[in-house]
Amino acid sequence: MYEIATQYGVVTEFRDVDELCFQWQVEAPTGGLPPYEQIALGSLGRLADDVALAGRAADGAFEFLYGGGAFEAWLGASLRGLRLDGLERNYRDPIGEALATAATRGTPAATIARSIRDGLVRTSEIVAFPLSSHWGDSLFLVFARERAAKYDLVDAIYRATDDGLTTLAAVHAGRDIIDFVIVSLNASASRLFGGAERDLQWRRLGEIAPTWMTDGTFERLSAIFLSAIPDTFEVSHRSAEGEASHLRLAAAPMGDLIGVTLTDVTPLKAREASFRLLFESNPMPMWVHDPQSLRIIAVNDAAVAHYGYEREQFLGSTLFDLYAEEEWPAVTIAHENPALRRPSDRIWANRTADGRMIKVQNYAREISFDDRSAILLAIVDVTEQREQAARIAHLAHHDPLTGLANRVLFRARLTEGLQRLEGGEDRLAVLYLDLDGFKDVNDAFGHPIGDRLLVAVAERLRLTLAPGDMVARVGGDEFAIVQLGAGAAEADRLAERIVNEVSVLYEIDGHAVAVGASVGISVAPIDSCDADILLKNADIALYRAKADGRGLHRFFEPEMAASILVRRTLEADLRHALPAGEFQIYYQPLVDIGANRIVASEALLRWFHPVRGLVSPNDFIPLAEETGLITPIGEWVLREACREAASWPEPIGVCVNLSPAQFRSRSLVQSVLSALATSGLAPQRLELEITESVLLAENHANLAVLHQLRALGVCISMDDFGTGYSSLSYLRSFPFDKIKIDRSFVKELPENHECGAIVRAVAGIGQCLGVATVAEGVETPEQLARLREEGCTQMQGFLFSRPAPAAELRRMLEGGDEKWAEPASAA
């Protein structure tokens, strides 16, 4: 290590360089460069042959002004006036780097240059010394000398490569080649053959790899030697230690020798075997095709099964045979541009053997297959997924039951129609319709029949519309229509036609089903040009049509909004009533005429509104059933009635009415059981009253619930007997404990003989079945007398007591039974 040179970052093998660095340091003034004359003239001695003088040309590029003999011999060029960029790159770049660094730093700078001559890699040191000049521009003294160490390039490559390299000479017997002898080999070749270099050199191939003499390898090497044509092939090999491998031999003639490159492809073959195993047994359809011809060269079982082609037919096909014709240009473009082969987000149309079109995604990858470039294509069939997505998209804008547009699509069409009004179209009508009696159909025949009815209604509505109009299902049994280009007259005619068409009898699963329709109409721009307001106005008009008797159609009028507001306010108040404690239960006694005593009392719900006062049950009970509030309200009534009845003298019971909606909740049995358990009331003292509509709706399911209730020990009575569809058949289907004759038959006694006959018949049925009969609405002594004659056993009505609060009923019960000997005045 030379200390002076090291100070400038110059690493050198030559003392001359260190001495030159010392001289440069001595002659250099503080903060400046030594003069050219002090360094370059007269003091170089033997170094003059190894240096050159360089400066800058007018354009700033470096050029040589002078060169010593050895320097010019090293470059192979005369240097006087030669620009730096005129040199070979292996000289130009390192000399330029040294000059640029010396010019920038103002100190000596060194680099290394390498060249190849006579097969040897030669290394030269380059050191540039910046010098001052009285001409003004800096000059540079450039030193270059070749280091002693040289490296044999071929030998370095021969030794460094992982591939085995060997040279073979033919062994002749006369004119025939009988073997090959190893002339030379590198370490990698000796490792592949399984031995040391010195042990394998000059040995015959038949000794080292005897199987090559019989497996065709020897014949192919002989053919290369005789034909002087290179060849590449693969062979199996087992070393002397028994290690198996797979080698690729690339052999080429070299005069009377053969140069052979041996590449270990054992891992590659293992990967190919794994690939084939995964490829063949993969459940995902796959094939391999040629990227130029697009011909399929391999296909797995999954693809054969999925597409339905025979394997031979598959292997004789191109991509154009599998892809739909409209895809051919895209297929061609994708394979002409490798960057477009990979995208998997594109959906392609493929053709199966039976002509069916399927939608697929392609996952492509470039692979080497059987020693050639190929494309592996994995197929994902997204036909069902796409169809499902289309169905989902359809469902997002359509009613799943009827297939009609839903509220979202309807509103979009309505908005589009309203925009046309601004463009010159002057009329548009919105019709909002609701089915009359649909709830009764659901209660009578069950929801499956109700659903089929909605489908049938939807189809009739479709057929009534003109092209361009739209009908949508916007609620359970609610439909909306937008009638484009229609004014009041056209909407009136359409509404009339709808009411008539919808009202025609339906035949569904053997049932004759009847419903009607009520229609509300709003017209743009008269009523509004806002979609939401038009819908609201049509809904208000519908409400008026239903209030006026149903089976009607009504146009919106501004004053209608007040009545709908009343109903909605009542609904809001009803939702608040139960948590606010606004409900009370009144009780009306049932009197056993024979025993002349109270045997039970019916629980009747009363609503005391803080502002409205007493709200009629006829006003809020239907609303509670329509909104579903009847279920929590009914459960509260059941709990309170049982709790109150538990304080009455035994065996007086309590009667509680059940709504068909409570049966739909499917928690009725648990609610009854909970009420009995919480109150401690004996089950036989609880009487549950149902109307015939309970049995009309989901007959089998509700009958099962009734039997579960009966199994608890409670009594079941049929209320309002004789007013429904087929009362007698229900007496046979369930063993009721009591029959309550509707007040409509009692009201006209004793004058109406037909009512008397009906009462007599019902009482007779009760006697035959062994069940009690209760007459409701008894108000006069004459009615009482007639009912006694007809055989009624229990009665209820104002003649005995009006509905009264629980405390008042308790006072009645504490007063004894004597008061029932002489019934009270109806007044």
C-alpha cells in the first residue's frame, strides 16, 4: 500500500504512481494545481512511455494532445488530436471517468480498465493528474499501465458455469466409431457424471455412462461427429453412486472433437411431472395451446367433461373452434399482444359440444411445455354466476312474486315521464290501486292462494295497459300505474276497465276466489309535477275510494288530504296507546239462565285517549288488525284478563276474543300458557273465543293451534256463529265447548220468525253436540223469553249488564246471584 497515492484514493500496484503522486503534491501550490511544466516536462523519465497528455477541445470534450509509445500501444491508436469519444468503450469510459473526477476534485483520480487479448482478460490502472497551464485551460497527465495478473477467459467461463462442459474424442475401430473418450471436463460435468475431474479425464464414455451406449445417446453423438451438425436431446443418467438424474445434452462438433454442454434438468422434469399431475387431475377445466397457431396441444379431463368434446376432437381443435365467432377478433388480438393474454376480468363466450353457449373467465399463463413455449389456460365457468347476477339485477327493480316493476323502477319511470312534460308532453296520470277483500282471501284460503291471486291480478293488469305504460307492485296488495300521455278522461276509462277486469272471478287451485279493486288517481301537471307528491295524492284518492264503498275509483281532490291525515294520526296514537297505559278492560257477564247466575264474563277492550276520549272499538280494532298491532295488544288483554279473573269467586271464568292475526304470530300457545302461569288462573276458567275466519285462514295450521290450546285445559268457543261461510263444517272439524249466536239473529226476535228458526236450529245443534249455546245482544224481556223457549242456555247483553270496569264487576259478584232472578231494564 502506497501512502501518498492512498491519500487521493488511488489504489495502485506501481511505485511509479505513488512517486508521481508525491511529486504532484510537492509542486501543487496551496489551493491550486501544479504547473504542467513542473510535472510533465523533463522529470518523467521512464514514465514518459506510459503517460498521455489530455485537455479539453473547444466544445468541452476531452481530447489527447500527446501519447507515449506504451500508452498508444495499449490503446492501439495514435493519440495526437484524438478525441476521447473516438476510443473503444472499454477504454473510453474508465479514462473519461478518471478525467472527469480529477477535473471536479482537483486531485489525482484513478480507475481500472479491462480488455481481452489473446483469450486473456487484462487489467490496467488509469490515473489522471490535473495540471495548471500558462495557456489558461487545465491539462491532464494520464498514466496507464497493465497489471501483471491476467485471467484466462475461456477457463474462467469453463470453471464458473453451473452447466457441465466436456470435450469428447471419437474412439475408432477401423472406420467405425466404437466409443468416445473424455478429453476435458469441468467441475460441473464431473459432478454430474459422479466422480473427480482427474479420475474421469481420458476415460471412455462407455465406462462412465454405460446406459448411453444402448439408449440411443451413443448413436446421436456419433451422428453429430459424422454429420458435423449440432443436436440437443435429453437422456437419463445414473451416476456411479446410483444417483438418478435427467440431463439435457447440447452437442456441437469442434474439428475432430465434440463439445458437449450438460444441463441438469432433473428439477425441471420433476416440476413438469407435478404440473402434469396437477393439470390432469385438476377439477378446473384447463388446456395448453400453442401461442402462434392457437392449436390445443393438451387438455385435462375436467375440460373434456365440461365442454363435452372427445379428447381427440379437443386436441384437433383451435381456440376458434371453442370461442363464439364474435369473440374471434378479440382472441386474435389477445394472442398477438402477450400483455393482453393475462386479464381475467373479461368474460368470454365459449361453445360446448352440444352447441350451448357458456360464459367463462380465462386465467392464462405462459409456460414451457414439452420443451416449447405454450399457454396454459384455466377456465372458470361463470354462466350461472352471470345469470344469477342478472336475476339479482332484475330483482333489484322487479317484484319477485309477480315479475312486475317494483317501487324503485316505477319511480324512475314516473320521473322520466315527468321530465317529458317539460319537453312538451302535456299529460300524465298516476293510478294507485288496492285489492278489496284480499285480506279475507288470505284468511280464508291461506297465503299460498293469496300469492297466486296476486300473480293472476298482475297478469290482468298487464293486459289492460297500453304500450309504454307501466304497472308496478308497490306493496302487499297495492299496485301503481303510470299512464303516459293521459289526462283525466283516459285515466278514468283505464280505472273503470281495471275495476271491471280485476273483479272477474278467479279460479285458483280449485277455489273460486273473488276480489275487487279500488283506484285512486292523480294527474300531472294539474295535481303536481313532483313524483312523490303525485304518488301521495293518488294514495289519498285511493283511501277515499275505499271509504266510499270500494270497487270505485276516485280522482284526487285537495280536501281529501285532511281525511287521510285523520287516519294516520289515529294510527300513530294507537301505536302509543299500549305503552302509555291508555287501554282498559271492561267486562260483560254471561248468565246461565237455568242456574240464574253469572258463569263467566267477556273481556272487552276500551281505549281512553287523553284528547279524543273514548275511542270506539269499531274505529281502532280494524286498524290494529291491519297494522299488526293487534298481536301485542291481544297479548296484553290476555294477561290482564287472566290476572283479574284469578281474583273472582270460582268457578266464574273469563272470555277473551282472539284475532286471526294472533294465530299468524305462531306464539299464541306460549302467550296463553304464560298468562295462566303468571296469574295462577285455572285453565278451565279461561274461555277463548274465535270467529270462523280463524278456521278459514290456514285451516290445518290453526286447527293444530286450537288443539294445543284445548290440551292446556282451556275452553274454546265459536263467536258470531252463523255469519260465515260454512259454520256447520267447522263444528265437525273441532269440538267447541260453546257456540255464541250472533247478535244479528237475536236483534229481530221475537218478530222475525226466520231468525227464530235459526236460533232454534243452533240451540238444537248445541244440545245434540252437548255444548252450551250463548245468545249475544239480549236487550229485552221479550227476547229473553223467546230465547228460553228456543233452548238457549246462556245469555249476554244489556238486559243483564252493560260492559263495566273490573272494580264494578267485582262489586256485582260480591252482591250474590239474587239480582239475576229479575233481569235489569235495558235502560
